[in-house]
Amino acid sequence: MKYQQQPIIIIGIGTSGLYILEHVQNFYYENLGINRPEHVAYFYIETNRDNYPRITALDNEISRVYISLADMKTMIEELRAEYGDQMKWLPPEDHILEAGMGAGGIPACGRLSLWGRNKEGHNLENVIQSIRSAYNQVSGPGAQGSTN
């Protein structure tokens, strides 16, 4: 029986998302001897500059999208000035600035990092570009072969 493999993009969010992707990659390695089938792509969105996938037996197939929380105070001020009442979900500035490395497990920090811009770039544009790149990877020639 032949079937068409559908493109799959798995996106991990934060350290927990990376942990899950590492297990998915390990599943494929243990069962198929590869880290990732051609029709599958994975990447994770990370706010902690120092967090990377662990080393694997084969080349690691997990892509990292770093979204910067540099100059969060300015990010908060710009978003509140631009969107006003739409930013009610954002906790008080002091609470966010105390999160430490990465988003600190605070969902509002993760959302802030996604929408924010700073000297390191526009985080949302970086994520969108990564989704497009992953889509091109899994939907290009050779990525949709059939299997018996």
C-alpha cells in the first residue's frame, strides 16, 4: 500500500518545547535510524540565549529561533504606546523585568518577546521566516516521496 507523506512542522516553544522535540528526534533515531524524515521539520522558539539542543548521535535536526528579550523596558514602552488598551494582558513592568533569563516561565514574557522589537531585530518576523523556511524544507522536491 502506498501513501503520500504529508509535510509536518513541529514547533516547540521554550525549554519545554525543546525537550519534547528532543524526544521526537530520539524516537525517529531509535525506530528509523534517522533524526528526522524528509517530510518533517522541527524548530523551537527560545528566549534564553544559552539554551541549545543536546548533542545527538547524528547531526542535530532541531533548528533554534532565538527571540531576544534585550531591552525589555523599551519593548514594553513601545508596545504600550503603539497598542494602548490592547496591551492589558501585559503585567506590570517590574514583574516582567524580574523574570531573569529567558521568559522565566511567565507566559506574558513569552508573548512580549514574540511581539517585541529591539536592536537585535523584530522577533515576530524571525519566527515567520523560520516557519516559511521549515515549510519549504518539508514541501520541496524529494520531501514528499511515497512509501510502501
